Amino acid sequence: MAFWALLSWISFLLLCIHYLVSFLFRIPDRRKLPPGPIGLPIIGNLLSIGNKPHESLAGLAMKFGPLMSLRMGFATVVVASSARMAKEILQTKDKEFAGRFIPDAVTVQANYELSMAWLSPGPCWRNLRRLCNTQMFTSQRLDALQGLRNQKMEELLKNIEPFSLSGEAVNVSQLAFATVLNLVSNTVFSVDLVDFRSESAQEFKNVVWRIMKYAGKPNISDCFPQIKSFDLHGIRRHIKVSYDHLHRLIDDFIDQRLETRESGAPRKNDFLDVLLDHCKEDGSNFDRRYVKILITDLYIAGGDTTATTFEWTMTELLRHPNTMEKVQRELREVIGAEQSVEECHIPQLPYLEAVVKEALRLHPTVPLLLPHRTESDVELCGYFIPKHTQVLVNAWAISRDADYWEKPTNFMPERFLGSDADYRGQDFGFIPFGSGRRICPGLPLAVRMVHLMLASLLHSFSWKLPDGMKPETVDMDAKFGVTLQKTVPLLAIPSKRIVVTDIGTTMY
Ligand code: HEM
């Protein structure tokens, strides 16, 4: 052990010396990388990044332009920060840029190399995407499972009722996360995963958040791969516990389903049935390992992102009571007091849709998308980007770009009314789900869940901030993981809007 540690240190030292020498006696490369800040020897620009990389990178882009390159230790990272550059990378040269840079942290997950999120494009990744696009996230499949989600929302509203009677504040972050997990797990497994007020909901949120936090955290191992076995930040150690926890849980669900399928019980026709059917197809090498890792991906990629989007949207509405009132007016006019909100109402709620778009524009929950990687040497706007370079697209900076958006930091849902601007990957100034081959496959489910949760909660309850808190004093700080979460969870007090009296149902 000591011998290997010594050997690693010696190789690291030799590499440092090699790097220092080549830094001092550089031969200018005519194939030019995009411009960027001059870095220090060995560590490069590591100190310029800080704990909010999306913000530091946006600041650097003001100085060095919308396409820049940085050196993170021994790794070169190219960053795009404008709609035009995003279009070049995600549309014009999509194929060349569709690879994935795999953070060291995620490699501790058993069978990570089968994960759709981390695979580079190839037959295996294409098969998984095809499965998602043609059998899981289709309108037909999502429509077939919407009854379960509507039912989950009814239960959620019942859970909120005691708060509205006691005047106690609800932890919106916890509520959103538990609800999304149950919406996702009902779509995948037809079961609830957590009880909304239970400790387990919070525990599960922590498991997923820890994965997001450690996978997104700047990691010295990614900058100096030669020393990754030392795990200097302890990231591998921490993240492994969370992955193992999630895998055990998913294994249990798969075992139970295999038993019920063998017993001849009626099919659920949920995502798990689709995946287990796929395992049985002739000539398919798709097996239980793929099923487990794909479901893990869906929880990790779908849970936190959707819940966080919901929390930011509620936060903006509580900071803008007039906008909340307008959404509630629309709900009153379209749905009325007699019926409850269902997914099928969503297309009739354009103002609500504009509110969600505006919240996603200001708070794209995956601010740097997932890290892309070049699949070959690429020429981009006259610059040379070598094969296997990490490429970040700063969706956060792009959707706050003053050259593209009027008053970019203001919350103004009206900007989306009567506009074609959309998050489905065609408008490169607004790419919260990415675009091109790597666009989020869960978008159709995510959009349904966020709208359904918002519409249901705002239809049944009015919401106000806890006593003493003013809209302008709500804490808007965000902590960076793969996702951008609110640092201070949102608390809000509900009061019932629909009251049933002897003379009928009234809505306030
Ligand atoms: C509001 C909620 C969501 C947002 C903002 C979001 C955003 C994103 C973004 C930005 C990416 C990376 C795109 C890129 O690298 O270019 C992504 C990838 C992904 N998302 Fe989502 N997502 C959300 C919800 C979901 C849901 C509900 C699911 C599934 C249940 C999901 C599954 C995935 C998967 C599996 C990937 C990796 C795809 C690949 O690499 O090929 N996401 N998402």
C-alpha cells in the first residue's frame, strides 16, 4: 500500500515538473484554444471558480467573451455563455459535443458505465434514449399514468389542510421533494416512496441531494486525475453511501415486482413493466443492471430538479403577490370551485405556464447543464477544441444575458405571453433542459409535474410568508451542486380558498 502511495506521489511530482517546464517554455500552438484568464502554474484557474461556479464563470465571460477556455489543474475546460455559442454546441455541432465528461465522484456508483446520464453516445446510450422517448416519456404512457399522479395531488392537499387550520407554516422544499418523489415513483413503480411529513422523506431528500452536491462539487480529482485514488476531498467516500442506499431501495422494488409478475397478478403498465419487458426481448443484452441504473438516473435526475423548480417558482410567487393573485384568478376562471385540478387542465392555463417559464429562466436548476465532452477535435468559431475536452454551457448566464432579455433579472412572466419562446430546446437563450441529443428526456414528465403541483396548491390554498417576513426580504441565496437549490428552504402559510357551505361551494 505504502509502495503504491509513494509511486503515485512520485508520478504526480514528475507530472508537476513536466507541466511547470512546459508552462515556462511553452511553444505557441497555432491551433488556438478560445481565450481565457491566465492561470497559475499547476493549478491553472482553479482559484477563480469558487463555490458558485455559474456566477464566477458568468463574471469571467464578461471579460473573455462567450466562448472561453480555462485550465483546471491538468484539465482544459471550455465554457459557452451566450445563446449563439449554445446553438453552435448543442445544434450545429451537436454530434461532436454530445460526449460526457464523467466526474470522478459518480464513478463510485456500481455499474455507472451503464448510466444514460454518463454514457457517451454509442449503441448503448442510443438504446436507452430510444426506450425513454418511445416507451416511457410518450404522451400516451404519461396520459395512462396521470390518474395516479392526480390521486397523489389529492392526498397532498389533504396533508396540507391541517396547516391551513392551525396557521402553521409548511416547509415548501420538503413538501415539494416528497411530492415529486411520489409522483416519480408512482410513474415508475406505481407505489409511494415516502410519507410527506415523515423523517424518511427528509432522509431520502438528503440522499439525493448528497449525490447532487458531491457530483457537482469542484473536485481536485477531476483536475489531477493522476491522484484521484487519494480522494483528497473525501467525495467518493461520502457519495458512495448515498448511491448504495438508493440502489438497495430500487433492488427491493424490482424483486417485489418480479415476484408479482411471476404470480400472474395484473400488470401495472408503469415504467418498471416496460423495462422488465425490454429485458425479455430477443437478442437484447438489456438486463437487471440496466433497469436498476436507469431507475436510479430517473430519481436522481428527476427528483431534485423538479422539486427545486417548484420551490423557486413558489418563492417568486410569494415575492410577487400580484402575480400569484393573477394565477389564482386564472385557476378560478378555468377550473372553478367545483372540480379539482387535473393534468388535462394545464393547456388551458397560459398564465401559469408563463410563470413557470419565467421561474425556469431566472433559476435554471441545472445551471451548467451536465458536463459535455468533445468526441473528436473540433473547430468552433475559429478556435480549436481538442478531443475529450470538457465543455460547460452556462444556461444560467445565458438566460440572464442583457443582450437577449429585457430587464433580465426581473421576474416578469408577461414576457412569455404571446411569445414563442419555449424551453423545449429550440430557443437557445432559454435552455433549462438543454437542447439537441442530450436534451433532458424527462422534460415531458417534469413539465406536467411542476404545473400540476403549482396549479393544485394555488387552486386550493392561498399562501403567505410567515409572520414578520416581507416579500423583499425573502432569502434568494442558492447553493451549487449539479442543481441550484435554495440555501434557506422556503416556508409558507396556507389558508383554504375553497369553502363548502350550506348554500354551495365558494372560492376566495
Ligand atoms: C424541472 C425539472 C428538470 C430540469 C430543469 C432538468 C434539466 C436537465 C438538464 C439541463 C439535463 C442535461 C442536458 C445536457 O447535458 O445538455 C438533464 C438531463 C437528464 N434529465 Fe432532466 N431535468 C428535469 C427533470 C427530469 C425528470 C423528471 C427526469 C426523469 C424522471 C429527468 C431525467 C434526465 C436524465 C436521465 C438526463 C440525462 C440524459 C442524458 O445524458 O442523455 N430530468 N435534465
